Amino acid sequence: MLLKIHHETRYNYDNPVQYGLQQLRLRPKERAGQRILDWNIEIEGGAMELSFEDHHCNHVDLINVERGRSEVIIRCTGEVENTDGSGVIGSHAGFAPLWYFKRSTALTKPGPEIAKLINLLDQDDGDDIVRLHALSALVADKVTYKSGETNARTTSEQALELGSGVCQDHAHIFCAAARSLGFPARYVSGYLMMSDRVDQDATHAWAEIHVEHIGWVGFDVSNGYSPDERYVRVATGLDYRDASPISGLRYGAGNEDMIVSLQVQQ
């Protein structure tokens, strides 16, 4: 499947920025089953300083915001060709060893809520894939998809206790629970072509679990199935902070508004 993507992030500041840096993880990963035919990033109000590959093999672009700017626009356009692997990414690669992905983070640290979730899971099923799909369905059942209830700092425990959240929360909870069961797990950010719309409000997030004799397998808790050719993998990490599409800092008083425009279509 050939996907065309247009992703624009517009920042507006109450007062001109005195100094600002942005880290972009917006270039999709080239891998078996995902081929990048074309990808361009344009910056208005800033300049590309350098690019590098981080320890998760994510492509990172560092942007310097022009002094005195009140608006910065980051625009990505490109075409990606995907094939359906039924969610299977394959064998592990990269700089970080598999045991590293069993580590918890501030956003995925398991607590009593994760423990209660795992206790509801049927532990007698010896098939890892079946058990992980059951865990995915359990997370979706316990945490209703609802925007505006959580934010980028919400932990897996907090989202479970609240009982609502978005794809980011689903992925964090799933990773925390899978690690508690002994599986290496990672967070994935990227794009998804929706069946009912072209225009979207935000990028998407899901999780990948490493299963013995199979490799990394994707699970989209929010939609209840494994990623297919409609998904574009962009960045991976232990949690949202490792794979955030845009993160950074700025000096200067005043508030910041962000407007996202995203289109993913065949």
C-alpha cells in the first residue's frame, strides 16, 4: 500500500522566543516491509542544525528556533510504501539489547493498578500471542478511549485508575503490563491511515512486544488489532518521551499554542 502523508505542526507564542531548540523524530524508519519513497521536512521560523540517529535507531533532527520569532511551522510531506506483515516486525536489531526493553520508566512503572490488571488475565494459556491479544483487549476494556482526560505526563498507573485515556496511555499500560509478565516491550509512534477520514487530530501510538521465536510483534490496543500496511512506524523507545514526534525547550515568557494538521491517505 502506498501512503501519502502531510503533517504540519504550528507553534504560536504570546511573546517572541529568545532561544529555542526542538528535537524532531518525524522521519519514518526504513525497514523490511516499509520503504520510504520520499520524505521532506520544511521549517519556517527555524533552521536545521544537525541530524543524528539515537540509541533506538530513530532519526533525530535538531531545530534551532530563530530569535524573535512568534510563530514556528514544522511541515512534513512524503510517501511511504508498506506491505502487511500481520504485525510482525521480526528479529531484534539496533544498539540496545533486549533486556533493556524490560526496564520500567517513570511513565510505565508498574504499581497496584497494573498488578490488578494482570490478575484478571488468564495465566494458564501457554500461547504468548494469544495471551498478549487478551491483554490488549483487557486494557481497552478497562481504559475507555477519550481525549482531553490525560496528557503527556500521565503515567500508566494514573490512566488505569482514571479509566480513560488515548492511544499513548493504552501503549504505556500495555508496555508496563507486558514487562511485568517478562516480555521486552517498546512504545511506537507513527501514522495510521484511518478508514473513515483523511484529516486527523494527531499522530498515533501503539506498542511492540518481543516474543520468543517470532521477534517484535505490534499491538494497537486502541483499535484492537495488530498493525498492518496502513501503519507507518516513525520512532520507538521505552515510552513516549523516547519516541515523541517533537520535544524541546525555549526561553522566554508567555504561553505557547500548538495546532496540528495531519492527513494520511492512500
